[in-house]
Amino acid sequence: MTELTEKHCVPCEGGTEALDTKTAERFLAKVEGWTLDNDGKVIYREYRFKNYYQTIAFVNALAWIAHQEDHHPDLEVGYNRCLVRYSTHAIGGLSENDFICAAKVNALLDQA
């Protein structure tokens, strides 16, 4: 676990500055397996599973985290994979919340 898994998301509204690329890259180093998009506004990771049941179990656990943190990813779900994308839509880029949630999603599988 990283220190990010111990934190909780805080509301971001318009007027809050999105993280610059250098700051986003520093946070990215703390969430293994995640990638920063070319615009520096989204982080994403694809998770692979053995079957549909495991994929949906992961999606349900991720949804619980999203509800608890009130910070919701974009998901693309297939038979044995789930692509997770985080961005703070209210500010048009990344916030610390995105990295907090990414760390918590990673921790789901670390505990399995």
C-alpha cells in the first residue's frame, strides 16, 4: 500500500487547477501499472482476468470504491478485461483524487 490508499478524495469544483504534467508524473510513479495519456489529462490502466465472473467482481468492487470516494472512473468492460480511466471532469484534467482512486483500485488486487 502507498500513502495514497490512506487518503480520501476531496471535492473539486471549477476554479480548482488541474495538476500540471510534472506533478502528475510524480503521482503516477506511486501507482504501478497506470499510464498518463498524451495530453496529461487522463490516467488509465487495463486489468485482465480469467473470465467474465472475475471481471464483473472487480467492476463491482471498483464501483464500491467510487461510491465511497464520490469519484467515478470511466470504464470499458469486456469478457476478461476492464479498462479504467480517471480524470477529474469538473476541472478538465487530473487531481490528486484520480491517483488516490487508482491506488485504491490497485490495492483491490494486491489483497486478492
